[in-house]
Amino acid sequence: MRSAIILVGGEARRAEGREKYFFSYDGTTFIERLLNTLRQVVDEIVVVARNEEQCSRFSAFPSILCTKDVRQGIGPIGGLHAGVLAASGDLIFVSACDMPCIHGGVVDYLFNAIDGYDAVIPSWNNDMLEPLHAVYRRESLLSYLASHESLSLRAMIRSLDALYLPVDELRGIDPTLKTFTNINKIEDLDAINTR
């Protein structure tokens, strides 16, 4: 079974405090775009919010499971932990909520590439990795998250037996690699909407 986890609980400091999952691109909110894409390649979608109040904002999407951070205030690794505990799939695609152009074909490719690895993580080079656009084995994440000290995603992925997949390998599916578009600031949103 394949699951997807979408992390929505960040504080959006660089986006003037606005909740990025409700930003619109091409007339559709980021969260709707993500859900529409991921439904084509996974069996379940888990959205991880900061708290119950934030979870309530997703009540209009009955086909998803919304859960809240178990360990509050520790960043993406806290959201990932809550999502992994809630997910049922053996394999999990993890995404940030500010990636409105995720390509279903790329996600499917990552699932299919995992073989015997703990994770498949797209890589631009040795230092530029995409841990929030990657596929992981649920058991490997649970094992790491049960006893980790670092709050860094980089430390987590370095502890796993991961396949670092060169992003150029994905150009046959997504020639411009638009799937990795990440909207951190209002200016980024304006730029993507005027392209």
C-alpha cells in the first residue's frame, strides 16, 4: 500500500504568516492541486497540521486523514513523525504543502525506484537534496523517529540506506523539473502566477 503525507503545519514566516496550502496557482489552491495529483498514485493521503484548529480547515476534504503534531514545535521532523504514525502504507511519499506542481509520474517513478532501499531522495548534487519530495519505507522512518536526537531532516536521511536519485533522471517525465517548484515567499507566488 502506498501513502502520502503532506506537511501543512509550518508557521509560514517567509509568507507573511499566510497559510500557503490555500495559495492559488492556475486557479486552484495548492492543497487541491496536491490532493488531485496524489490521489492518482497513492492509496491514502495524510495531512499533518499543527493542531486541531488547523486540522478543521481541511474538513471540506473528506477523502483525507488529517492528524496533528504529536510533538509540537520541532519543525518538519515532528510533522513527519505524526504522519508516519497515522499512515498505513508500507511506502510513503512525503511532501511539503508549498509544492503546487508535484507531478504524479515523478511520484510514481520514486515509488518504483525504491527496491531494497529505505528511501528514494531526489538529488541535485551532494548537498542539494529533496527530503520533502521523496519516498520512504514506513518501518525505516518509525525506527529512526523512535530514538533520534537531531531535529534535522538531513541527519535523518543520512542515517537511512537511501538511494539518491539524480534529478536529471526525472527529466523524461518532467522536462523542466517543475515538480520541485517550492513557494516560500509571496514574491515566489507572484512569479509562478505570472509565468
